[in-house]
Amino acid sequence: MQDVDNAKSLARMNDALHAFVSLGSMQEPAPSGPLQGRTIALKDNFDLAGERVGVGAPMFADRRATSSSSAVQRLLDAGARIAGRAQMVELAFGGWGINPALGTPRNPWDAQTVRVAGGSSSGCAVAVAARMATAALGSDSAGSIRMPAALCGITGLKTTHSLIALDGVFPLAPSYDSVGPMAQTADDCARLFEVLTRKRLLPMRAPDGWRISRLARADYPIALEPEMQRALDDAAAVFEGLGAVLHDTVTPFALADLTRDAGMLIASEAWAIHRTRFESDPGAFGEEIRRRLEQARSADPAHVAAARHARRKATDSFESWFTVEEVLLLPTVHCTAPPLASINESIPPLGQFTRWVNHVGGCAISLPAGFDRHGLPLAIQLVGRGGAEGRLLALGAAFQRATQWHLRTPPLAFVQPQ
């Protein structure tokens, strides 16, 4: 009876939040393992044998996976149960979390105004924030784990490209895509990370003496909302209190330039994937995705080639500038979750602070870092070189031991019992 009641409660909440495309899974987890008892929301671009995998797109409503992705199978083998398939932006190509055709997940932190959850792993973030799932498995090509994690007040880890196998994950831009966990805490993300990579994280001492870099505000690619800047400053003080050494730094590149180049290359790679289908039936794509693919189709090949060359130089500069022990403290996003009705997809993208990390091959974690005057989550981001996930997770765990932002729960009074 308890399981039936829980299922009904989850269904009612999903009706209000639009987090899941479908609830539950046909796949049974292993009877024991390190993730026993944990429920996982699965972004709807991960293959699960025998189940529909729609990638947030009406054109794939009947697409059915013949096998499971390695990442999903590792979670099942570790005893995790799939709570359901989470809603996402169409084809993972968008940062605000909007899906006009199949439903836009609602940010659970505002009971009055419908606000975006961030994308493209929107449903994953909503499900974890609303405690509909213990954790989630998302993908991140330009911030698609970190942006929704930030707007929904949870923890999200963008792993190093190809560190976690990408087989069975429907691609957006193959040289940018990565897989990673989303959960309430850095400790939970670490548990999933170990399962997904089959690597044990080395124990790390408290961050006494660890170096954390900060950028001058003049080097930000976009201005921050004042309360977001306050949260960033407060987080810096927390890390200093933990013994970390903070210092100012200057990047060898402009983040805005990297964001621009990454946008062009991601679109170019997406066009290569969808070209045949698009040229056959452009009307099968949503309006916003169609606009982006049309832009990619008309892009000057010389400009695309120049962006690829600049990416190689930027990656070399990043690795020369940034040591394996260095961590960069940044905002995850520049604002809190805006109302859905206010979003214009043509404005500067939400990923001004995230996209560049994928561009140069880094890894990053987004952490809850406070709330604004409206009760909306604020977040910070820690960035490291490729392979630095252990250091980021250790810093995240230390930060969360010193703060309680990750323990807050959203006001779900608008979910009315039936």
C-alpha cells in the first residue's frame, strides 16, 4: 500500500512540475550494490533497452532503444532504481529548459510564478530538487547539467569529456558532450561518479592551503545580478575560512570569445548529425531548433574552421595557464530563474560562464550557494582542468559541510492532493 501511495504522490507532483516524460522503468536493478535504495531520474537521451527514448523531440516519440547505454547499465548494476525518464530540451539544444512541444518542466522554487528550470537537463534538476528522485543522470555539452542544477538549487558535476562512456547517449555535439551526475550533495555526486567511472576517488584532506583563483568582475562575459555577486563573495569567504588560499587571476583568453566560438562549433556538429533529417523534413523540428540549424547550415565554412583552430589554441592556453592543483571560482549562471513568460531565446545564452569549460576540455561542479530575496536559488561553480573531478568534489563536500544551502527544500504547496 505504501508503494502505491508513493506512486500516486509522485504522479501528482509530476502533473504539476512536468519533470518526467514517463515514471518508472521496466529494468530491474541489481539486488545489491553501492547505490541500493537510490532512485535515479534519467535524462531522456540515455538509451535503456526496450524503452522509448524520445530526446525531447516529437519526431522521436516512437524511438525505442535496443540496448542500454554503459552509463545507465552501471547504475543498474550498482543497485540503483530508475525513477523515470526526465523531460529535456528538444535534442538537448537549449539552455533555458523550454520544450514547447512536449512540456516545459517548472522550477519548483516558486509556487506562484512559473519559472524556467534551466536546460537542457531540465527535468533531471526538477526531479532532484523536488525530491522526486535521489539523483539524476544528465548530459552537459555547454552547461546542460550545471545550469539547471544552479537554477534548481542542487549539485551538478560536469565531467571531463569522454571520461564517462557516451555510447547510448543521443549526441548534441560529440566533441563537447559529457555525462555526469546531479544530486542534492557533492557526496552523492561522488558516489555516482565512482560507479559511472569505476574509479575510486582518493581521500582528500580539508582544503587547507589549496589555491582557488577568482576573476576580476571586468573579465566577466556578462554582468551578474547583485545577489549572485553577493553569493559568490560569501562563498569565497567560506573557502577562506576552510583554509583555502584565494587569489586573483587573469585568463589568457576572453570567456566571451570562447563562448561565441563554442556556440558556432556546437551548432556545426549538431547540423552534421541532423542534416539529412532536416533537409528531408524541416517541419519535424521545433521552431527554435529549426532556427539554430538553419543558422548552422548557412555558417561560413571559413569561420567554422577558424573557430576550430582557435579552440585548439584556447585548449593549449588553458592547460598551460591552469595547473592540476588550481581551481577557478566562478558563478554558474548570471541570474536566478526568470519567469517562463519573460524568456526570449535570442537574448545572450544562459551559459556565459559554463560553455567555455566544455570548449577547453575542463571539468566543473555547480553548488547551491544561497537564495535571493524571492527565495530563488543562487549558485557557484568550481572549474578545474580535465581529470580534476576528485578535487572539485572534495571542495564541494567541504563547502557543503560548512553551509546548509543544499538542505533547503522547495515550497511544493501548489502540488494539491487529489
